Amino acid sequence: MSNLGGKVALVTGGSRGIGRGIMTAEVLADPANLERNIGLTALGRIGQVPDIADAVAFLASDDARWITGTKIDVNGGVNL
């Protein structure tokens, strides 16, 4: 655990699906790969930075104060 200005932060593992970013730009530039990856998600789209950032912000907020020791999938329903 790490003390951050009087608050204790417990890092909880997470899992994300495919999203647009530097590491996926080349893969998603191929229309066939793009469609295949969209087809893997229950929400029918590729994740965007705010999709992940909003989940991280929630987990860092007081609203998530009772969440500990769990993996939270932030992946748009990949492989459901």
C-alpha cells in the first residue's frame, strides 16, 4: 500500500479490451482486424481512452472505497 496525502491507495488489478491507442493503431488500421475486434465486444465498438479513464477515476474516488482485492474488466464485454 502507498500513502497518498493521508489516503491509502490499494491498487486493484483490472483488465481492458482492445481500445484505440498508440499500441493498437497499426492493428486497427486494417479494416478486417477492426471489424473482427468490434465483433468480439458486446457493446459493438472499440474502446476509447475515456472508457478506461472513467473507470480508473471511479476506482480512485471515494465512491469505490469498499472495492478491494478484485479484478474489474473494463473491456466493453469482450468475449461475452
